[in-house]
Amino acid sequence: MGERVKVGMADFNICKVPDTIITLGLGSCVGVVLYDKTTKVAGMLHAMLPDSTKIRNNSNRAKFVDTGLEDLLALLEEQGVKKQNLIAKVAGGAQMFNFSANTEISGIGARNAEAARKKLQSYGIRIAAEDTGLDYGRTIEFNPENGKLEIRAVGKGITYI
């Protein structure tokens, strides 16, 4: 077993076998794993918001699905990964709070997941598996050795996609 590469909130990173890559506490945030099974290189993004063009202070590109995926893809390509070999797994995007008013923040989880789907589709990257929505947070850990994304949620046990 290698190292555990940690990805913080509004952050991304990559790992190679034998390492795994993990992010904690995805609530309405979305976690996107890009994985190349030929080179066994994986990248993970923990994005908080769907669209960098909607916000003035967008200096942290990893905070947003659109620019975060762009930068993660560029980093993977620098490692010799070919975009056409990538598959994706997506988790998170929960509705963590019950809002009575239709505010900007209500539905942010669903919008994050949808933004990830659209951006991946625009790149021609297939989503192999997804665990999004509902009303609970998730911690995810990806193992590039076997291509499994472990999802841990309080009171839900562990699932793999």
C-alpha cells in the first residue's frame, strides 16, 4: 500500500499506483475522479461551485467545476495521460440543507453535479459511475490499482463504484 494523497476543499491533485487519492466531507461539493487505466494515473477535484464565470473573486480555479476540471486535465496531460483514455467517476453534490426560499445556495449540490456532467461531456470523457445527490455527505477514496472509488457516508456504510 502506498501513500494517501489528500485533496482539500477547492483543490485537486493526482496520484499513481501504488498510492490512493482521498477527499473528505463532500457535502454539496462535488468530487470528480479522472482515471486512465492504462497508465494507472488518477486525478481528483473537490469543487465547491459550478461556474467560475458567475463570481467575481474566482482566483482559486479549483473552487469551480469548470476551471478546476480544466486545470486537472492539463496536469494529467503533463503526466502523459491522453484525454481519450480517461474515464470519470463523480460523487457528492448533496442537498445538505432544507431551504424554504429558493436562494442561490439551494440546489447548489445538484448544480455542481450537473456542471461536472456537462464539462466532462464537452471533453468527451465518459462517466463510468456516479453517486450524487440525496442529503448526506461523503468521503471518497480512489484506488488507481483497481479503479474503484470507495464512498463512505455516516450511517450508510461503505460502497464502491
